[in-house]
Amino acid sequence: MGLRCGIVGLPNVGKSTLFNCLSNAKAEAANYPFCTIEPNVGIITVPDERINKLAELVNPKKITPTVIEFVDIAGLVKGASKGEGLGNQFLANIREVDAIVHVIRCFEDENISHVDGNIDPVSDKEIIETELQLKDLETIEKRILKTEKTAKSGDVKSKKEMIILGKAKKHLEEGNSIRNMEMAVPENQLLKKELQLLTSKPEIYVANVDEESIHDNKYTRQLKDSIPDPNREVITICASLEAQIVELDEEDKNLFLQEYSLKESGLIRLIHASYNILDLITFFTAGEKEVRAWTVRKGSKAPQAAGVIHTDFERGFIRAEVIKYDDYIFYKNENACKEAGKLFVEGKDYVVKDGDVMYFRFNV
């Protein structure tokens, strides 16, 4: 399944620098607003040591990890919902992503101008949130105008839709985002899937700091204090430091991280956080031709997982043969797992677990 995360923020907060570290795509990074005009796209491998360990045992011809797509979107300014700056283009690009990575400037540097003249991470966060809410409100109001005529004529479906739209409109007018609104299935279908409201998308905050503040500073504390929602994660990253780390080999990278008392790079934390915020898990297929990682939503059943590989697998699903990752590593191959009773035959109701090694039986 495709997974896209949009990197957003005000101009000059370090978005493109962060994107360059992620993808090595070398998007232009310059000290002026809107240097990123068209969204840059980078396909990033999701780090997972499990696929390497499986490959060591299977010795396949090919290893294919799962990936995540990051999109570097042009900087936003106050008034974007009304077309200021590159607002309309910016907001259209956000609508196409699955999750939002909001980069916020938490560092001081007199050589890099701030679009509003002073460093205020809470204000920066609120500017973007407000612009997204205003754009969603505009979308809702347009849909209301379209729907109310049929609702007045007595159409039952339109009447129900008007109730949902009215609830969402009130929620937005009170300064709230749709992701914080309690929703039943019909509301989720309309607001998130059909209208793709911007504030319905999961969000991660990236506090971009300088090297001296890699673990904490007053700006990151201000930002964290302004976000009481436990479902929205704040990751502290020094984009300029990450730019150095990404150029190093594995041994030097580990020494570099130790020097800064870091267990892993900020980029890896961001990739994992992006994966987690969308409730994604990984399952594997392992054979002589290929060991491959696949992505599904938590709670997916075996036929849905089969469908990620090929739609024919889901349509003709018969059963799944499942080995737990730890069992596969312990017994070292499929036959040994089978002899030990660690290969399980599962039907259509089996809920896939993170790390499952799976083989699907299906009718063509």
C-alpha cells in the first residue's frame, strides 16, 4: 500500500533541509520563502532489521523492504486559505497525503530570517492549524450549499449528510481540528475519505533545533506544552546535524550518535513515528526468489494482507500459512518451523500480527 507523508511548515523552518536528509533528493534549500515551488517527492526505505535477519537465513535472490513516501511542500504563510503566497497550491498538495509532518522552527540564527521576524513555535503552529481549519471550513460550506437543496426536497441521504456537515462546521468554527472530533462510521466516511479534510489527517510535529539543543531547549518545551493531545507526537530533530549523519558510513554514524548521546538518528525516529501514527504494521514473505516486507493497517485480516501483494490473492483467498518472526529466527527455516508445530494454517478471519511471515494459498 502506498504511504505518503507531507512535510509542511512556514518558510525557512528547515523543511527542505530535512527532506534532503530523508531522501538525498537535494531539493533546493535557500534563505527565502517559496524556494520549493513544486512538491519534491522522495521514496524512503523503512528501517527494519528483521528483513535482513530473514534474508540471512533464506539467502534470497532479492530483498525488498517496505517504503514510505515523503513530499516536501512549499512553505505556507498566514492567509494561505484565502490564496496568500502559494496557499492554494500548498493546500491542494496537503490534501493528497496520508499524514502531515509539521516542521516548526525551534532555533535561533540571525543569518536565517523568520517570516514573521521572531522565533515563536507556538504561534507558528497555530498559524498553520488555523489556515488548515479555515480551508476545511470553506470545503464544508461549499458542500452544504450543494447538499441543502436535495435535503430540503426530502432526500434522506442528504438530510443525514447535512447533520454531519453541520456538526463539522460548528467544530471548526470553535477553532478545533476534525481529527479531534468524535466520529461514527458515516461521519468518518464523508469527512475523512470523501472530502479528505486537511485537519482530519494524522499529524507529527518536528521541532527543528540547533546542535546545542538536540535534546531540549525553551522553544521545544513551549511547543510540547501547547500540544496536550497524546496522539500527536513531537520529535526533536536538528536538521543540520542530520545532514551530516546521512553522509557517514554505518560505523562512523554510530560513533557520531554516541557523541551526541543519541540512540538513533532523528530521521529514523521520524520514519517510525510516521508509520506508527497511521497504525501500520509489517508482515513478510520469504522465499528463495525474494524476501519482502509488506505494509498493512493494524487489524487487517489475512485476505486483506494477501490483497496488498495482488488483488487476485484476495479474491481467490483460501488460507494463509503463518510463522511468527521469532519462531522463524529460532528454527532457522520453514520446514523446521513446520516440524516443531510453529507453522499455523489460518483462515479469512485471521488478524495479521506485526512480524508475521506469511504464505498465501489462493484460487486463480
